[in-house]
Amino acid sequence: MMQVKPIKVGEAWCVAIDVQLPKTRLLAISTENGYVMCGALDVHLLRTKLSDRGIIAARAVGVRTIEDLLQGTVESCTQRAEDLGIRPGMPIKEALERMHNASQD
């Protein structure tokens, strides 16, 4: 089962995605410029082999629902996210607002 719904984070409208898979879930919240995701996100891959894409993304671990993700903190992020001031330990809501306000290159 998959659920996609709009949610508001601060002044930003985002898309929340919840994909239920056997024995796990994929959770993501996307802005127009970037996204946060559950522990399934391979930040290392985005920072190395896909670094030329300039992807703005952050990962949170230990989350089981979209609400958990919204209440969580950044565990790791891409270089482009760091360029926006997103850092480990930052609240996910703040990271999403920074992503929303980022200029598209």
C-alpha cells in the first residue's frame, strides 16, 4: 500500500509519501527542491557516485511514520544540503524549510 498526501511545514507545502513494503516502510517528505527520507536513503551514494547531481537530501533514522519523520532530526545529509546549512541534529522541519527556500540551480 502507498499513501501520498500534501502536508504543510511552516510556510512550505510538501508531499508526504509512505510506502508499505514487506517487513519495512519507506517514508519521504519532498519539497520542490529537496527531500528528507527514512533510514533507507543511501546518503553515501548521493555524496559520492551521484554528487555531480547536487541532490538536496537528508536522512532520519528510527522513524516509523510520517509524523515520526516530521518530529525527527537529521542523521546525515548530502553536501548540497550542508551548503544550505542543514546539519546532523537539526530538526527535520527546519531542514524542510531550508530546502523549500533554496534556489534551484
